[in-house]
Amino acid sequence: MQIYLDYSATTPTRPEAIAAMQAVLTQEWGNPSSLHEWGNRAALVVETARMQVAGLINAVPESIIFTSGGTEADNLAIMGVARCYSVPQHIIISSVEHSAISEPVRMLESWGWDVTRLGVDGQGRVNPEDLKSALRHNTVLVSVIYGQSEIGTVQPILELCKIAKLHNALFHTDAVQIAGRLEIDVNNLPVDLLSISSHKLYGPLGAGALYVRPGVELIPLLGGGGQEKKLRSGTQATPAIAGFGVAAELAGKELEEERLRLIKLRDRLFSLLADIPGLIPTGDMIHRLPHHLSFYLEYADGEKISGKTLVRQLNLAGIGISAGAACNSGKLSPSPILLAMGYSQKAALGGIRLSLGKQTTEADIDWTAMVLKQVLQRLVNVELVRS
């Protein structure tokens, strides 16, 4: 029996998206920038997908810029704003950003930009009052992740965005974990920039999008042919974009029903695991992604027992989950997200994540709970015997 519970990492490409990609690869394979019939047909594919992706967040199609994925969308947002200024300014992010935000911001910092990293509470949430205090006269951009991929916490984005707008700062959010799982309406959520990834909502790998509110100026990262409103040069990956569009449209249609189903399964698994000693939930239990569970192992030591250990053990049992700690050169590094939330170094080595999706059933949940209990019991008993 194999059970995949790592949907926050990637989702399987849905059949409808694969069919759309196959049609492009075999029939609409022209260059979308070409003026002849073959190019026109490919361009129509791209523009259809643009409308489909825009529909998912209730945006105008012209505001959607296709990229290679969420990371490029995040980089285009951060660096695209920064390149509009000849001298360094001030930028604000949270302390629980994905590396696709934290790394380019670290680069800006090395170039002389002032950076404020907003702290979070024990559940990983930003306090809007902290944003008010951090804003300066030269704050040009605020970027706060919408749904945190490791701990599942959903930020108060609407409130944060309103605060930033009162100070004339642009607001970006990485919505990669949110799009297709929770409703987004950019007419009610006044973000200026918003990142989406295809493979998080059952589209193919290699496609993503940045929503750019009309009137917001960015300087492109790539020089070239001027595709995507001159913001993302390079011949569009038409097959991947086509699959992305179909997946986005279907995600929007299925969103509410699937959201409720996933919450029910998520809460069932939380309940089944609640009596396991030393397995402590992380993240906000109320403001939470509908498909997401996360924990840390109270007895993690970073050597014999860690989140990585549990991932390997469950993989042997045919269950796929993920860990929060990173492995560099054979050595575990504690999760920066858990550290930012106030967890100890050892606790931050023991983080795990289980994320559910379309193929997850109630039987999967029950089996996973049983296996996880057995694995943890064996790991702890072995550790006690060794010590």
C-alpha cells in the first residue's frame, strides 16, 4: 500500500491538464510570437490559459505574467520592484518566508538595502501592529507569505495589505500554497503582486504566474524578445502553460467542495494522532491551510531521531511525507521556520509535515495514523534501549 501525503511539495498532474499538454505538443506546437497561422494558434493557447489562471483569482487576464514557477514569480516581484530604484530603499518581509523570498531579499541586503524581518508568534502568525511599527518613509515593498508551506499557518493578509497601502508601500504575497485551495479575489484583496505555481494545483511542473496589479511598475529580470508584456522574455512554454490553465480553471470550480473534504480528513488525522506522546502540532490550528498537518518530535536529538528519520521510516512503509530540517553536506540544519517561531535547535530538527490532496481517502488517513504510531513507538523504544 502506497500513500502520498506530500501535496504541499507537489501534486500529480491531473488528466485534463495532461490532455491539454498533449494537444499542444502534437497540434499547437508553434511559437506564440510568430505571426503566421501556427504561431497564432499557439498564441491562442497561451491567452486562453491566461484567462483561466486570471479567473482563479478574479483578475483581469492582462495582469497575469507567466513564469517558470513560483520561485521565478517571487523573484520577479522582489527584484522587479527593487530594480526600479537607483539607490537602496527599505523592504519588509516576514521571518517565515519561503527561500524564494528570503534569498533574493538577502541579496538585496548585501547590496545595501534595509531589510526588516517581522517576527511571528508561536503559531507562526505576523502581528499587524508589528507591520505598522516597521513601516518607514522609504518602505517600497512589503512581502508576506500567504500560507506557510512548512507549518500550514495562514497569515492575516487582508489586514497586512491594508496597512501597507495606507503607507503607499507595494504589497506582495507568495500565494503558492493558497491558490486552488482557498478563495482569492484580488478585487477584495488589494495586493499589488501575487505569486502562483502550477504544480501545487495539479498542473505541470515548470509553469507559474505573477499577478501584477495594473499600474504597478516592474523592471524585468531577463532581457530578450519582450514576451509577457516585456516582463518575462523568452518563448513561452506553451504546453506547460496550457496544462496550468486547465488545472487552474478546474481548481476554481472544485475549490469549495474539495476544501471542505480536505478539512474533514485533516482534522480526522489530527485527532487520530493527538494521543501520541511527544508528537506536538505546530502552526496555527485555526488559521490553517485546509490540507496541512505539521508536528515536531519532542524527543528529537538531530542524530538518531529527527524529522528526516521519520520521513525515511515512513517511506519504507510506503507513505510519503516531508521534514522541515534541511540536510547540507550530510549534516542536518534546524528548520529556520521553527526557529523563527521560538522553538529550540533540537525541536527545529524534528519537524514533519503531512499534506493531503485529491487522492487522499479516509482509509489512507486511518492507515497512516496506525503506521505513524508504530514507527514512533519503535523509534523511541529503540532509542531508550540504546541509551
